[in-house]
Amino acid sequence: MIVPSIDLMGGNAVQLVGGERLELDAGDPVEVCGPFLRTGELAVVDLDAALGQGDNVAAMERLLERGLAAGATVRVGGGIRTVEAARAWLDRGASRVVLGTAATPEILRELPRERVVAALDARDGEVVTEGWRTRTGESIETRLERLRPFAGGFLVTFVEREGRLGGTDSERAKSLRAAAGDAELVAAGGITTAADVAALDALDVRSQVGMALYKGLLELGPAIWACLHSDRPDGLVPTIPCDTEGRALGLVYSSLESLSESLTTGKAVYQSRRRGLWRKGATSGNVQELLRVAPDCDRNALRFTVRQAGAGFCHKQTETCFGAATGLRALERTLQERRQSAPPGSYAAKLFADPTLLDAKLREEVEELCEARSTEHAVAEAADVLFFTLARLVRDGAGLPELALELDARAARVSRRPGLAKPGASHPKS
């Protein structure tokens, strides 16, 4: 749908016209990015590095950290010209790296295809390089077809429209979509209205937008809403609030007004079919922090990923409208409650009051799991390990969401450790 863009110069979020003239300076990019991250993905471009006049590595790392904490994905580009530099950003947590000058088959084939975006700048349909000053004589379609075996995505910037708020070129985008094959296609340059975003989305082309968002000419709510479809007489869109692990909490509905307020405030707001806007938790205190919004593949439903406060989502004071939590989530909730108010003398009270005891039990259970010789025994010992592991996380103020983020971050790394055991840890104690 839409990929909000933050361009960096001198550590600040900026917007240029035609890649040359500074139009606006929005200040600290971390303060700017909040609503953008709620769309699920953010594009960050280091203009200084691209122009060979320094870099914004510190600001990009802060944006990556903020994005990962929110469960959003962040793609980075600008001045990435070597395989080593690309891998370093992927290891830092970037969902994708965007390569411009370095988007050659020789470099791209050394990187995971699904994690690489080739940036193509074009003026009047012709690819241009060296700061948009040099014409190559090659059409965008030809370049797309040449690079698509090596790149999982393409970012095509219409230079003659960049920063000028004159609308997009849907007809050209249709031709480019065919040339891109199975690769993702993102268009930039001139995208100004929700209708522009919807027209591109209908072609399976995403919109990377900067200037129109900063100037308030395009708002995120209308941009997303314009791409959705409803078969309901009231025009509402079914919406599934989910926790950070993806569990459905219930079924509600969204309108343009509720979606816009949710994205702006960061608090989940829904549209009641009878009572109008429903600001979740306004009376019960069971508020939801909105992390990100995502449409389904057919654009007729939404998923809200939220952090739920209080007793839970349901009006019956259960965590979900489908009943209480089970498994690890139920255990985590019990441990969190015990940490706050464990009965005096209880086992939970002893564990949380005595770090030495908790650590000793964790070591003991890990050893017993290693010694298990049957499936049943391994399952039982693993349950003990998970119990004490979760107790340790809860004691330190963390839990399953933080664990999931860490695992996702590790899975995204492209540089692998050898995986060797530490000296002395390879053999059971005698």
C-alpha cells in the first residue's frame, strides 16, 4: 500500500525537490517516525551517504531500534555500495537494503534476493544515474527485466515528478509492474493523494511517499482507506485486533474516521455499529496501544496489532473474546500477576524474592532436559525449563513479546555464527 519515507541529511528528516533543493527540514527523525511505523513499514534514505558528503548512520540505527521495538520493518538505502555494507545493515535489523549505483548483477547475486531492493531513477522513462544527471539510454522496463533475477524488489523514482506533488504516472506503473515479474514494485515521485495510492495499489504497486505526508496533503488514514473494499451496507471494514504474537483478540469494525484517529494517536479506535466511535478502554481502562495496521490480501479486512492493557479485550474481562489465554501466554500472565502480588510464603514469592534460587532452578532444569532420553521425559523437562525461563524474564520486566522480537531479529541476520559450544560446555558433568 504505502511506505512512508524519511530522507536524512545532517541527522534530520528532510525533503528535497528534484533531489537538489531543500524544501523542508522536519527535525529529529525519531520524533517524526511514530505514525509512519504504524503502517507496518518505513523507508529510510541516507542522502548524505548517497551524495558522498558524510553519513547518518547514528540516526538510521536509532530508527531501526525504534522500528524493531514496534514490530515494524525498516528498509534502508543511500550510499550502500558494497556487499559488506549491505550485509551489515541486514544484520543490524533492516528488513531490506536498497541499492542504487551498486545494483548490479555482480553485487546483487551475493545477497539474499528477497532482502534486496534495486533503486532505479528514471526521467521520462529513461534510467538516469550520477545524481540524476547522466542519461543511460536504457528504459526502465529493460533495466527491470535485466535485474529481476537478482532483486526481490524495485524502487522506481519518477525524477521529473519527485517532490513536485503533481500526481503519479499510473499508465507507466502498469508497464513497469509487468516488467518487474514476481518482484515487489514500489513507485516514488509525485504521489500526492489517496487516489494516487489506490490507483497504484490496484496495480499491485506500493507507494513510497515523503513530501505529501510532511506537508499534510496526504494523510495515512485516507491513503490506506482508499485501497480497502467493503461489502457491508454501512461501508465498515471488519477489523481483527491481535496481540504481538498474532493471536486474535476479537472482531470489530473500522471506518475512515476510526482508522485515521488510530493512526494519528497510536491508540486503537474502532467504529461501533450502534454507538459511533469506540475509543477502546476510554471507560474501562483496558486501552490498546496501536503498533501497526495491515490489510489482508484482498483489501477487505484489517488487522490491528496492539498492546493490550488491563484485564483484556473482552467486555467479560477475559483476555480475548474467545476466552482466556492458554499455554505460554497464560503462564506468562500468571507469573506477571504473581510477581506483583504473590501470597506470602508461596513458591512464586520465593522465586521472585530470591534471584539465586531462581537461577539455580533454571540451571537444574536445563541439565535434566539434556539428560532426558524419551520424548515424554523431554517434554516434561522442557516445560520446567520454559516455566523458569519465563519467570526469569518476568522478573526482569520482559516477557514473550520481547522474546519474539529478539528471535525475529536473529532470524533476519545474514551473517551466521559458527554455533560452537563454549569450552567446557560440550560434555555432561561427571
